[in-house]
Amino acid sequence: MAVYLYSPRRPPQGGLGLSICFKTIRHKMSKTILRYKSNSKVYAIKCDDAPYCGKINRFSISEEFVINDKFKNISPDFGDYQLTIETEVNDTKEIQSKHFEIQTVIQELDRAWMYACGHPLNKKVLSFVGPYLDFPDGNIGGWTSNYREAEKELNKGKAHIVIGPSRTISHSVLPYWPLKTAITVRDARASAREDILTLIDLHFFAHKVEDSYSSFLFLAKAMELAQALLPGKTDDKKEKSLPDEIRSKLKTSLHNIMGLANTRYEMRHIVKEKQNCTLHERMNSFEINAYRHDADMLIRFVVCQKLAIPVMIPNRE
């Protein structure tokens, strides 16, 4: 099985995401084009091939990449990557129907992007990319605050650093155009067995949730399923069945990964001893990083193996 590597990178500021937006554009001959354009991703595409332009169902889909000077402090190779989906519509009923069809396509691409670029299309969870600093800006959902005013009062007359609104941007270096790969994954997923679809969903949810506890729980469930799908009766034999490209990148053993899922506070079981209600230990920094890295890679390998597609392993160092 082919294993491809790419490097996701992360600078200290910026924003990233995907929103579903659409507008109609009136052309000559009274044609109306419904268009959806993804929010831009910060990528560097190091590939001489032309970007993909084709069809999904009844819809035209294409990708584009434009170098953006505002990222030149990171690298002159970085720019804005976007997808565009278009279709002709003729009446209100058709535009409503196609809206929901395109929404489904976007949801399918969201999952497929996991195995084309290492993260969902419309959200990239930075905990899978690497550690980062998150400075508070005083905002808490559903509440208003005088945090900024109080901060200014506390720092009055003192030398201090002002941190702007808390935003984080992540960026990736890709040696290929990702859309065609994502479409291949989408097509393979369409005929996958229920257990593989479940594994993809659990892996996907681990990347999409907001809090780390939920992410660990989804990863633990996904790893239980991935472990069952690997050949061999013991964890040692299952690990030895992995290709060298995968085994050499593990931060710990498969047996340790499965053990963490059952013996740490953040995972599936919180109680260590029921008689005196002793709780499991919390994960330390090494365990957190090792579990996220190894579980993500092993799940990714199993999914790609079962879908018979090349394995895209992010280089997260």
C-alpha cells in the first residue's frame, strides 16, 4: 500500500473554516448559476499538475490556489485554497432541491478530506497538528464581559503586551492537489461496509468536536474498532502486521495505546477501584501527544487499507 506524507503547519495568528454560502448569478440567455464557494484554506501546493476540475453528480466542482502575500512571513509559497461547486438552476423548486443535494456533497467531502489532507474540510482541529498557545480575549459564549476594560485598568502605567482577538490559523504543505484524492475517497466510502463507515464517523467526530474530552472518547471508540480490524490475535502481532512506514512512526506501542484508553481519567473508564471510588490517573503531556498521534495514524491506516486507497499520513513534527 502506498504511503504519502505531507506537512501541516501552524502560524500563531489567523482564522480558518468553511461556511456554506450561495448566490445566483444571472448570465446571458437567462441562465442562472447556483454557486457555493468554500472558505479559503491556507495551503502551499507543491505540484506541477493542473488543478482538478470535474463533476460530482450533476454539479461542476473545481479547486483553485492563489499565492497570498499576507502569508509571506510564514512562507512565500502559501496562499488561499478554495473549492467551487456550481450548477444551473431554472426555478425555485429546483434551486431548493439542489441546495440540499450540494449540502450532502459538502458533508461527504468533509469526511473524505480527512484522508486527502488529514483533517475535515470545514474544520481543522489544531490539537492534531501540534501544541499551540491560546491567549484569552475575555469572550465566553452566552456572556458579556468587561475583560478588556479590566485588563487595561490593571496594566495602566505598566509595560505590557496587548494580545489581539484570540484566533488561530493552521496551514499545510501539500505535494498534490487534494480534490481528486478526496473524490476518490468519497467514491470508495459510498460502497464501504458498516463497520468501516462507523470507523470513519468516529475518526471524523474526534476531529470535529470542540473539547478534548469528547475527542479522546471518539478516538478510544475508533481505536477499539481499528484494533479489531487489524489482523492477528494479540496487540504485538497486530502491530507487526503494520507496514514499516507506519510502525516506524509510532510514538508508543499498540498495546500501550489500547491500555491508555482503559486506564486514564480522560478516556472510556473513569473509575479505577469501585470499592473506594478511586479514579484513574490523568494523562500526562507525553501520553496526550502520543495517543493523539498514534491513534489518528492507526485509524487513518485502517480506513485507507479497507477502502483500498493510498494512505496519506500527515507529518506533524
